[in-house]
Amino acid sequence: MKVLRKKIESCLLILNRNNGRDPNWLNDLCAVLLEYSTLVHSSLCSQKQNESSELVCLCLSQIMICIRQVENTMKLACGSSVLASYQYFLDRIRWCLKRLLHLYTEGSNGDLGAQERSFLKLMDATLDTLALFTSHNEENTDPTNFSQSPNEVLLLSQKLRANIDMILGQALGFANVALSQDKRALSALCQKVIGECNTFQEESKVPSASYKSILKLRAMTLEQALYQLEDFINDALLRLVFTCFLDFDKFSVDKIRTLLRNSSEEDAMADEFIADFDVNIDRATQIGLFATSFAPTLKMKTMMRSCLASFESLDTSLIPSLQANGSDLHSDILEQHFNEEVAKFKAALQEIIDSRALLGCCLEILTSGISATEKVYEKQRLEDLIQISLLLIEHFQLEVNRKVLAETNNQVGEEYYQQFIRILRECKAILMCASQVEQQRILKRFKILRTILRKLHGCLGLGEQEDNAPNPLVNLLVDDISNQRGDSEDLAQFTGITTARGSSILYDTERRGRVTRLKDNNLATNTLDIKSEKAKQNGNGLRKEESLRTTMFKRQNIAESRKLYTTISNQSTDLQITDILNQLTGMSNGYFEC
């Protein structure tokens, strides 16, 4: 611990004495970082992986990104814009080094306790606690299946409420950035969980003759409400992924730059565009936080969190650099950095998301879009459908996802995929000459596209879990909530709920205050008005064998996960730290000139 602390202190000394005159200071910094990384790598191979190792990998990844950016700025001509970029990345390196230094301070807990309470872990812990009640058999007196003492029941009830507070906080934080048509259903589901939790708590306070049976019934209904919330979030999250990816192009930094150059200070269009850009970054952050929980390896988890950390830092720097006068080069550097992080974010997310779930969501969007276009023809809606379909092409460009097609019977998946590409090209081509073609002929091409996509989706697996798993009937839930008078009171009683991001990804930055707009509780959707046409049935109160989330995100087997943690030395090639070591080895042998 002391040796690692001294290495970080040495890095800070090199960074603090840097005055820009010595071109070798970056080599010296990389050399010390290489020594530190080697020691950390050895400790990770010999000890159990924990939250601290994830923070180390995250900080080192950010440091590596910033070092490369500093190297690039040192090669540019000197000037105020270059110096601004240079200082920006130096500050980020310094921040990460200080976080690592704090990690090795006595009494430090790694600063990751709150972040590690992910939605996935909280839901699993809550369902495990409820299983103590739902698995109880009145003829079974085994105390391990049910706490006999009312005091123990009260303690479990308090634990449940604390976990549900955090679950609802994250669910409502996601609802803040969800698509408009999903917001009301998410609110209804959260209120249903609150009501069931309150009822369970009240019953746990009053022991009676039928005490155990009543608690079992209440636990089953609460369990059902939690599963409905989880399943709907999975569906809404996938819909949001498509919208987020499209909006990265619709509200790009380059378009904001053009608007700012061509608009006056009183022009509200630029402010609206920036506000949409900010909303999309918030959406990407929420998506990334959920995706991190499902990342199969530490390397993938670190890559995702590193992208989120970069977004967090750029959040208070990128747009102001565009708005400032005389800082074009600085904003260009930050824009390039942002675009690189977006590309990595998309690639990481495409690798984590399950292929069949992604196809199913795209099929739902395509069906809804075609149905809406049949009622009111809009060329822009069809163009959006093409862009959404192109995201599937990006998905299967990754080798790990392409293998899914090859594993289908007689490789029929690959055949359907090639047909999908061909018909997608036809749809794109016919829209280019839409003014000369009848609308019905255009819609016919999109219906063929939908048919091919349905075949591709069906051949990737039977999908029994997805097809048979009970899902919430959103419309009924919304109507049911509107008839419940005590929901607002239930919501007010849950004082422990905090929405949005309770803590930072890495950097302690202030939230943006660039644009103030009066909004209602429902954010306007920036792309398609996507509504599910599938009728979803209420599920029973029994705990399912496997959560629907396993069909949305790829997830390692529990035994394999434990093996990864206990035998980390055998999995060292999967660690982010290995790549960092390789990069530092190459960089420490280089020379940087200003």
C-alpha cells in the first residue's frame, strides 16, 4: 500500500513541477505510471478483485486517454486555445491521481460503495430477502425459511424498504430521461411498488394468528410488482438506446457549432439544440449505468465507465468552449475527444446488448412506425426507421455478435441478415426518389423489411423466456394508478428516495446550468413516437426461474463470475490493466516534443 502511494505521489510531483519547458516530463510520468501499473497488476493477480481494483482501472484508463490528448496538444503550435486544451487534460490527470492517492489513504473505502449498489444488485438482494417469505410453507417449521421472531421480521422489513428506496430512486432517475410514452408507465409501476411495500411493512408490525400467511401473500404481491418494474425498465431501456444513438447524430457538436456561428444571441434555436444535446448525454449516462451492471468482464465494465467519466468531464467544458469566442481550436480538440468517446461507448454497448433482444425491440419500433405512417404519411419517420435499422448493421459488424448468426441452424441467420441488408438498401434508395413513387409502393418495401427482420429475429433462438415471460399491461397499470387516491401520499412517505445520479462517475463536476427552460414532467421525444402494440399480461406472484434481464443483456453464469473473482490470475488477459501496461510500455519509450 505504501509503495503504491509513493508511486502516485511521484506522479503528482512530476505533474506539479511541469512548466511546459521540459519536453521529457511526460516520459518521466509514463515511466512512473508504468512502475505503478506493474505493481497493481501483480496485486490484482494475487488478491481478490474488489471495488478498489475497479476504481484503479477506471482512473488509469482516464489517465491514459488524457496522456494521449496531452501528447497531441504538445505537438500543436503554441497558443491560448492549445494551452486551454493542454490544461484541461492535465487537470483531469491530476484529479485521477488524487483519487488514487485517496484510495491508498488509511481509512478510505474506495469511494465506490454507493456506485456499486446497482439496480441489478439491489433487485437481486431484495428478491432474495422476499424469498424468505414467499418460499415459506406453513407445514415447514425450518427457521431458515422464515424468521419466527417478529423483531427479525421488522428488521427484514426495514432492510427491504432501504433497498426499495434505492431501487425506486434509480428507476425514477431513469424515468426522468426515458421516452415520453414510457414515463407514465414507469411512474405507475413505481407507485405500485411503493404501495405494496407500505402494505408489507404495515402487516409486519401487527403479529396475528395468520401472520405468516399474510406476510407470504404480501411478499408475493410485492415481488410481482418488482418484476413488473424490472421487466418494463428492460424494454424501455432498449427503446431509449435506439433514440440515444440517433440523437448523437441529430444533435452533434458540429451542428451546434454551426448554429452558434450563424445565430444571434437572442436566437433560441441554438439553446433548444444544446438542451436536446444535454438530454441525450443524460440518457447515455443512464444507459451506461445500467449496461455496466451487465458487462461480462472487468475490461468491458471499465471501458463503459471510462466513457461515462469522459462525458461527465466534458459536460461542463465542451459546450462552453463552443460558446466562447476565439477558442475554435480548443473546441475542435474537445469535439474530437467527445466523438472518440461516443464511438467507444456505442461499440461497448453493442457488445453488451443481447442480439435477439435488440432485434426484437427494432422489430417493435419498425412495426409501430409503419402503422403510424399508414395513417399519416411522413417521409421523416421512414428515414428515422432506416437509421434505426442501420444500427443493427453496426451491431453485427462486431465479431462477437456475428457469431450469433453463424450459430443458427444451417446458418440461416446469415442468409436472413444478407437479405435484410439488401432490402434496407432498397428502402433507402426508394426514399431518395420518394416524390416520384407512390406511397403504397414505398410502404410495401418497408413491410418486406419488417418481414425479413421478423424471420431474422425468430431464427436466433426460440426465445421462450421472452415470449412466455409475464410482462406488465401498461395501459391497465396507468388506469389503475389513476384510480388510487393514496399513491401521492405513499410517494411522499418515501423520504429516502433520491432520483437521478446520486454520485459522480469519477469527476466531481457541477451540473450544467447553461439553458433554463420551463418544462412539464414529460420530456418531448426527439425522435419517433414509439409505442408498443403488444398486449402484456399481468404475471403471477411466483418468482421466475430467470429474470427477463438475462434476455436483454449478456450475463455470465454466477459460477463463472465467482471463478473470475477467485482465480483472477488465470483471467489476467481480460483485465483493463493489461492493456494499460502495454500502452504505457510503448509510451514510456517515446519522446514528446512541444
